[in-house]
Amino acid sequence: MQRHATTSPLLSLPGAVAAEGPDEGVAAHYGDLFREQRALADGTGLVDLSHRGVVTVTGADRLTWLHLLLTQHVSELPAGRATESLILSANGHIEHALYLVDDGETVWAHVEPGTREALVGYLESMKFFYRVEVADRTDDFAVVHLPAGSITEAPEGAVVRETPHGRDVFLPRGDLEAYAGAHGPLAGILAYEALRIEGHRPRLGFETDHRTIPHELGWLDTAVHLAKGCYRGQETVARVHNLGKPPRRLVFLHLDGSEVLLPGHGTPVRLAADGEDGRQLGFITSSARHHELGPIALALVKRNVPVDAELMAGGTAAAQETVVEA
């Protein structure tokens, strides 16, 4: 995925430590990871997500047109109601994840860093005769996250996407520094990710690879409408849902807290009984240190791995919790 080149001005604040990898451009933390996590869990703080792409769709046909392309039912999406959706390949594999809200005139979506250009290119190729305009607004707008329970007000004129996990605010990029300065404390992306992993919420490019289908991650519950058709990959979604089981499933892992290093993305997962030389049954997708739970992770494993089996993530012992039923 190509990354957006913008570096957040909040990285110049005292204590800010830059994130790496896909989250490059924003702060990993501001000097106290667990304090930042606790603040978010308590409904205070603000997370800089300005490295994420912002894409808009305007025009009279925007909702009916998107309804034909997305996995979610959006043709009658009420103004102000948040939703999330996917774009699939013809074989049903996940290509894009969009976090959407319509403000009555424009559909706003934030997407993973590095995916906006491909997404805009695909949407442009599908316009045909529909009255829609697609725009990459990443240079003009930044996303910040306010946790659930936050009493912080969004700035006047900003677009707000409210979910059970908090509010995503689209605000002019030039206002980011002043808004964050007035509505701290700031929490870095590592704190945000720890709570995402705790909530079993998948993320494109972390929980997905080139062959992931929505059923494997639990995205059927939040990003796919099973009663609609007319989108690319729908046949696979319906067939697996009605006739079979996905080949893999997402699990939540409690990791051995005595290990110094967290197992990173791609670390092999095996049965503990087989040891480090055993057959690989899956891989770590995301990991974090949680302020209450200790080291935790998400992993994608083969569907037939027993739900009560003790696992090993590399050399780290791991106890699993079911996210997607076997």
C-alpha cells in the first residue's frame, strides 16, 4: 500500500514518538502508553488519525450508486448515520474497507493509509452514467477520533461519524493542531490499536491478506448486508454463508506476559503441544500491550483448530478466545 506523505504537526509536540509501518505520519504515543489507553477507555482524550485517507462522493445518485458497489445496504442511509462497508474482488476477497457517513449532501469515508488512490481509481472506473463525483480530500481534511463517552465538542462545520466505539471527526487539515491543542489529552495510535484489538475489530491490511473473505473476520456482522445483492463478490459471500464454512477464523489471544517482545504481524501460530517445530496453523495479525489485560493479539487460524487448544505465537504461549465460530 502506498502511504500518504503528510506528517502530522502533532508529531512536533513534546513527548511525541513517531509510529512506524502503515501508521507512519502520526504519533505512536506521547510518552505514556498506558495512561493514554486509560484515558481513551474512560472517555477522554483524542487520537490523531490524520494519516488515514479521506474520500468523498457527491451527487444526486451517490447512495444508490454506492449501494451497487459496496457490501453494505446504503441506498437509504439516513444522514448522520455511520456505517462501514467493504469492496470485494470478483472472488469475494476483501480489497477495501470504508468507514462511512452521509451528511445529507456528501458521503464521507475514511480509509486505510495507502489505499485511497486505488479506491478512487476503482470508483472513478465505475461511474458510467451515474450523477456522482468522487474526490480524494486527504490533503484538505484530517480525521481525529474521540472515544465513546467523550464530551468534547466537534468543531462547527465538521462532519462527525458516531459509532458505539466513539466519534470520528472530519475537520479541515489546517485546524488539526489548534483543535487537538484545545481538546487533549492526546493518545497515540498504539493506545487506539490496543482498544481495537481488545474489541476484536478487524483492520484492513492487518487482519486481511490477499485471500481473506468477510466471514473469516466477523465482518458479516458490521460491514456486510446479507439480504442485498448486486455487488462484486456477492456470490462468494452468499455461497459461504449458506452452504459452507470459511477456511479460517479470527481469534483473540491472551499472550504470556513474561515475554519481553510482542509477536509481530505474520508470526506463525502453532499448537502448543506441537512446539515451535509444529505445523503452522495461522499467523498473528495484530498485537498490543493492554493496560489491564497485558499482552494481547488477534490471529487468523485454520477453522478446524480446536477452540480450546493452547497455542504458541512464535515462542510465546497463547490462550485463545473465540471471535468467529468454528
